[in-house]
Amino acid sequence: MWNNYFTLLTIAALLRADYEISNPPEETNPPAGSRSLSKDVLVARRREWAEKAVKRYAETQEKKWRKWEEAMFEAK
């Protein structure tokens, strides 16, 4: 009995997967706010975000290593 339900469930899952693969979702339009920005502004913002991300990553790594060194070389 359980085997029959498992077979039906498997067939239903395969049919759904086939349907999803054969009918990809439609392309959506970007939000109105992003269309109004020029490419130069977007490039500048992305560069700024990248620089900020690198700076914060470096700060985080420095903090991590500082804590590690304190824990490793601290007199107990």
C-alpha cells in the first residue's frame, strides 16, 4: 500500500519537474528606480560598495587574528 503511494508521489514530482523545466518563468522588468539611474552612477556605487566591503573584511580579519593571538599567547 505505502509502495503504491510512493510511486504516485514520485510520478507527480517528475511531472511537476518536467513542467517547471519546460516552462521557465517570464523575465521580469527591473524596478523603476534602477532604470532611472545611469550606468556611470551604478558603476560608481558598486565601486564604493566594493571598497567598503573590502575595508570591513580586512577590519574583521584583523580583529579575528588579534583575538586569536591574544588567546594563543596569553599567560594562563
